[in-house]
Amino acid sequence: MFKYNFDLDGYLNKFKVRLYVRGDLQTIEKDNYATTLAIRYFRALIVMAAAFNLEIVQLDALNAFLNSDIDEEVIVEAPPGYPTHSKVLLLQKALYGLK
């Protein structure tokens, strides 16, 4: 995805390119799911923490997967306009949309 920033006179100031992966086209053989906590177990943990006067800490891990190393070999098509001699790219880090 290309993003261009222009100044007030219409001259190109800066441009950015963000690579992303079409995860909906990705085929995988193993299960792909995120483990989540059911609400009844969450409530039980909150009740136990309150009963034993325990401290609860919330951690945000929304973007933990970004820029992480990949265990498998993942090859994606190069986006249009990307300056490369090949039509495919080998990923070394996780990108947006990767399953």
C-alpha cells in the first residue's frame, strides 16, 4: 500500500510503502486459531482474585506478533511497483495479514 504526503504547494514531501500479506489466500495444513478465555472462566478467576485479595494486572498483547521471526518458509508475491528483480519475496519477519 502506497501513501504519499504533499506540501501546500503540491510537491511530494515524503512517501511510505507498507507491505501486507493477503492471509485470506494463504493455504495452511495445520489449525490456525487463537486461544481465548471463555467468559465463565474469566469471571471465576476474578471472583477468586477478589476472595483471596490478589492483585490483577492486565497486559496488552495486540501487536505482539508483528515483526516476529517466522518458523516456516513463507513466500509472497511482490506488490506492483516494488523495485525487485524477482516476482516473489521470501519473508523473514511476520507482516500484517499473515496467518
